[in-house]
Amino acid sequence: MSIIKTENLSKVYNPDTVPVHALNNVNISFEEGEFTAVRGPSGSGKTTLLNMIGGLDKPTEGSVTIDGVDISKLKDSKRIDFRLHNIGFVFQHYNLIPVFTARENVSFIMLLQKRGKKEIRERADALLDKVGLSKKKDSRPVQMSGGEQQRVAVARALASEPKFILADEPTANLDTESAMNLLDIMNRMNKEQNVTFIFSTHDQRVIDRARRVITMVDGAIHKDEEQHVAEQA
Amino acid sequence: MKTLVNISWRNIWRHPARSSVLIAAIVAGLWAGVVTVGLVNGLMLQRIDYLIESEVTHAQLHHPEFLAEGYSWLSIPDHDEIKNWLENDGRVKAFSFRTITDGMLQSPVKTSGVRIRGVDSESERRTTTFHENIVEGSYLDDDTPSAVIMGKTLADDHNMEIGNRIVLTFEDTNNELVSGSFNIVGIFQSASTTYDERNVFVRSNDLIRQLSDSPIYHEAGIMLENEELASAVVSELNSSFSGIEAQTWRQLSPELSMLVELGGVMVILITLIIMIALAFGILNTMLMALFERMRELGMLISIGMSRLRVFTMIMTEAVILTITGAAAGMLLAWITIRHFSTSGVNLEMFAEGAAQLGWDYIIYPVLTPMEFVAILAVVVVITLVASAYPAMKGVRINPLEASKSA
Ligand SMILES: Nc1ncnc2c1ncn2[C@@H]1O[C@H](COP(=O)(O)OP(=O)(O)OP(=O)(O)O)[C@@H](O)[C@H]1O
Ligand SMILES: [Mg+2]
């Protein structure tokens, strides 16, 4: 069974003034363990699609079903709670809590989930080790590079043990080396722990790393193809 | 909750200068406000205590028309029975009967209209503290015949000194003009120069001798064990004796009882004005903090922080910010008030006119625990109200703010 399924998903911005049809009748599904890139020209609807799947915005028409739950029908407060327990987010601008250290940033989401103190501490430490930030656990965002901050963001997304992680242009603000490093980490998590990743990008090198590539044009799925990825050394 | 307090505390110090300025404003505002309240209170209480103790007393009784008309034949009937009653009532601490008439004071320099108050120095000393107002010479207790004490302003006006003589002229109870010569034995200065200009004191026996054939009294001043007994004692006196009217200090001096009520209103008003001014500071700071954190708050809501928690977080931040300042300000104010409650605050340089109006210029600030708690309550309520608006705004933030650039 698919973990995400959209049915006739449409989104119209400003329906009353200058309507923008950002998504037109999108029917698509995602399986557990995917490592998928969404590409397409600027304004093609990548962000809109990810926002719909992530339950951050409501569709104008159609539905988004996650693990059998139609999230477009959930009340706002229920949807927030649903996101907390089911969906991980990585943002283009990292969006860490600036007054918190890396460890606190990763712990915070688990505190929201009301996990035990000991578990939180152990998981936060283990995840920061995994994303290669063993030495930066007590650093605050301003003391870290963009690449490091984004790795904390990935650790934070992983911390809540979501069903999948959405990342809208996670490498757009990173230099090539940091971008590839981040992709390595995401890829490893995907392989080792079967974490599902869906990310949008303009960067061909990032697209090359995905096993499934969805191409959007004018708010519709233009192409949806599997691709073979050479094993990384 | 611990995490929310933690995050709020750190958010406050994200802009140390901005937060410090607000906290400093709250400290200064509350300190000034609470100390002002203490001073206003002190001033009122001192004024009330002083007037009660030196002049008004807790209760007085007169012939019902005496206060309005002032004729010397409007005297207190059955004064011996009343004296007896007062002597035997446990609630009465002291009392003093006075003989009063209006007349003219004549010196070689000029003539002035005065109220002549005949007092018994012994019972008057027990009842009021007026003798403490003597600044030169002595009170009426030595045996100089026909002694008089007069106010400093009046004495200066007439160029009179201790040992000089003046002539007092007044009508006796048969409407005959009588006059007598009196020796100045003391000069007094009460808190009111107007009072000092219009009142002279003689021994009641000296006055009665010229006024009437038998002892007459026009006023009895009564001090009670405490102020709260006044209305009960007054109503008992009124029902036990006819032809007199007893009144409490509140009835006798509406000015004083108005002061008491005004004091209470002032406390609330001063606190409110200061807190409303501070509320705008809190509002402004919190809105600034909110607008520059839209993306962060959008992220928090995106990843699953409930709107209630976001609300609580912003409220906590505002409350911690305010309460830090408020606690410091109130503590400082409390220390200040305590310090000056014994030594007093000398406002002499600002209070040139005060003495003339009968006000002290050394003020002993007073703040009751009740008032302290009331001020605290006002602070807490205003803080919550001022923080609620930014918190409500924070709650409505769209999670999509998280992906907006800049
Ligand atoms: N909040 C909004 N209000 C109005 N129109 C919007 C809004 N968000 C997006 N759009 C429009 O919807 C369309 C799809 O936008 P979307 O952001 O999903 O594209 P995108 O593929 O993510 O583009 P990019 O590669 O530039 O990020 C665009 O035409 C955009 O202008
Ligand atoms: Mg986009």
C-alpha cells in the first residue's frame, strides 16, 4: 500500500482575484522507502505539491491520503498533531531555533512528542553522530556553516521518526560540496533505515542521486520515471 | 513547560539591549509608581493623623447650632452629666471641654478678628497634641494670670513677643461687650498658617469668668482608644443626651474623609497610568520580537508545535520579561519605602507653600501589604492583557511562513 496518495489534487491561489492554478488534477502516490526528486521549471508547482503532501496547506480540490488518513479533511489542530508524528520537514533556509544548540534543536521535536528524557538525549546524540556533527552538538546555528545547519535539520526531521521526510530545495542554499555531503547522508539514512525522502530541486547533480524523478510542468505531472543510481563509493 | 520557559528566557536575551531597555523602563516605572503611592499614602495619613491628634480629635460634641452660628450662648447643656459619661466609658481615652467665643484682638499696632478658645491645659494636653506646636514660651500650664498663647503669624503681624499684653474683646452671654487684658506666654505654629492667624488660646476659667455666671462649654474633643470606635460612641452620645450633637471626625471634617477615599483612588490610578504606559512598551517589544520571528514560528507550527504551545511560549516570554522588571521595581520600591518610613522624605525644597496649607514637608511613605498585593494584581493583569495580543497574532501564523525567503 502507498504511504501517500493524492487524488485529483488541485490548488488554486487567489481564486477570487487573480486565480493561479498551481496544481491541476494531480494523481500520484509514493511508497515507503522511496528516494524521490521532484523537478521542474520555476513556478511549475513543486513547492505547492510538497506543501499539500505535508499538510501545510489545504487543497482547493481533491485529497491527500497518508497511511489511510485523508489529511485534507483534518481540522487545523489535528493536522498539526498529525505532522508532528508522521511527517518530517527540511526547509531551504534550515530554520533551526537560533537560541538552541544543535542538540536542543534535535531534542525539541521529541519533547513536543512527549518522549522520555533519556530516550531524547540518546537519540539526539546518536542522530547528530550519524549526520557527522559529533563535535558540534553544543554549537548554536550561528556557529555552524549552512551545510552543518542543514544536517542538524535532517537530524531533527529524523528524530521524530516520521513516515517520510519532505525537503523543498534542501540544497539550494548550499555549495556543491555541502550539497553532495547532505545527499550522502540522506541517501545513507534511506538505505540503512528505509527512511522515505521526497525532495524538490533544480540541481541536476541532486536529481542524479534520486531513484525516482518526477517532472512537473504547469502544475501537472509531466514525467514520472525510475532511474538507476550508481552506488556511491 | 520547562522547555518553554527556557526557550522564552533565551529569546528574551536575543536582543539584550532591547530587552534591557524594556526591563529598565518597567523597573523605573514601577519603582517610581509604588514610591509615589507610598508618599501619597504617607502624606494623607500624616495629614489625617496630625489633624485628628492636634485639633479635630476622633469625635466632638457641640450645641447642635454652635458650629454654624458660633454664638457663645449656644453652649453644651448638662455638661457635668456628659463628663461623667465620658469618664466612665472604657472606649474613651481622653476628652477636653472647651469654651469658645469669637472676638477682637487688640494690640498697640492693630486689631484682628479671632476665635478665642478657652481650654483646660491639663485635659487638653491629654487629649490633643496641640501643645507640641509651641515654638516660643510655654503652653498654658504655668500660673501667669490671664495667660494667652497666639499663632506665630498673628504675633508677627502685631509685633508681639512673649511678655507683651494684648486686649481681647468679646460679647458675653448677655450680649454685653466685655474686654480683658491678657499676657502672652507662648507662641505656636501649627501646620496651617490660616489657623495660626485666626485662633488664640486662653485658660477656660479666665474666659468663663468674663463670659457668664456659671461654667459654660461649647465644645468637647474626645479621643478614643481607636478611630474605628468613633461612629458607635457618637451615636450613643446622641441618643443618651438631648440638646447636643456629637460628630465623628469624618463628619466634622469632610475634607479629611475625602482625603481617605482619594488616597485609595490615587493608589489604583497611579498604578494604572504607569502600567498602561508600560503595557505599550511590552506590546511594542513583543510585536517586534514576533515579526522578526515569523519564519521560525512558521517552522515550529510546520513541524508540529501546537498553536496552544506557541501561544504559551509567547505569553511566557512577555510575562517573564515584565515580571523580571516588575519584581525588581517593586522590590526596590519596597526597600525605598521601608528605608524612608522611619527617616522620612524631606520635600522642604519643593514644599514652600505646603506649610501654609497645613501640610508636612517631611513625608513618611506608607504602603500596606494589601496595597502591595493590589498593585501586583494590576501589574499581572495588565501584563497578561498586553501580552495576549502578540500571542494571539503568533497563534494565527501560517506554517507556510517557514518557507518564505528573507
Ligand atoms: N501563496 C501564493 N499565492 C499566490 N500564488 C502562489 C502562491 N504560492 C505559489 N504561487 C504560484 O503558484 C505557482 C506554483 O508555485 P510553486 O511555488 O509551487 O512553484 P515551484 O515549482 O516551487 O517554483 P520554484 O522552483 O520557483 O520554487 C506559481 O505560479 C506561483 O507563482
Ligand atoms: Mg518552490
